[in-house]
Amino acid sequence: MKANKIKKIIEIINIEGMILGLYKDEHQKYFFKSLIKPGGGYITYKVSKEILKDFYNDKYTIEDLLRFSESKLIDYDFRRDKQTFVKDDFYGKLHCGNKKVSDFSDGIVPTMPDLD
């Protein structure tokens, strides 16, 4: 996957560190960075605006974001080492993966960013 030059838009979930962040590349494509069970690094995968909206509307879990991702291959960053894997390798390994927006306390999840 080519997500080399992505820029952080917002940390969607941050509890003593980023659990889920939204990024955008120079081609206006959106990506999530998800924390692998604490201390396990981050994976980066492409998502659509529609999936993001559905997540904010409490339709999907964090795991669903990965499952419905447009990416088949994802980048895995761990301690300055970057590798590419099939996304299926990370099912069940996302921190808070079974949670929806409503599962987090008020104030943890910011309002949905304006997507241009």
C-alpha cells in the first residue's frame, strides 16, 4: 500500500495515547491508523467517507472499519520498522476493536471532522 505521505486530520479515539486516528494523503484519500493491542504498533488502511460516517453513526465497530477497508494490503509500523501484510492478519488484534462510538465515554470521541 502506498500511504507514504499522509497527514493527520484528527485523533478520533485517544485514551492515554492514540487508539484510532484519521489521516489523508495528497490525493484526498482517507486512511485510519489503528493501535494493535497495547504496545503492538499501528496499522494503516484506506477507508471511504461513507464508512467513517457510518462509524460515527454507531453502525460499525473499530474492527469493522478494518474489515470494510478498501485496502487488501496494509502497512504495519512497529518501532520504526514498517512491513506490509494482508489485512486479515490483524482481525481480532485491534485495541478496542469490538467497540462502537457509543461504547466510549462522552468527550472521548470528538465530533466527526468536516470531510471535503
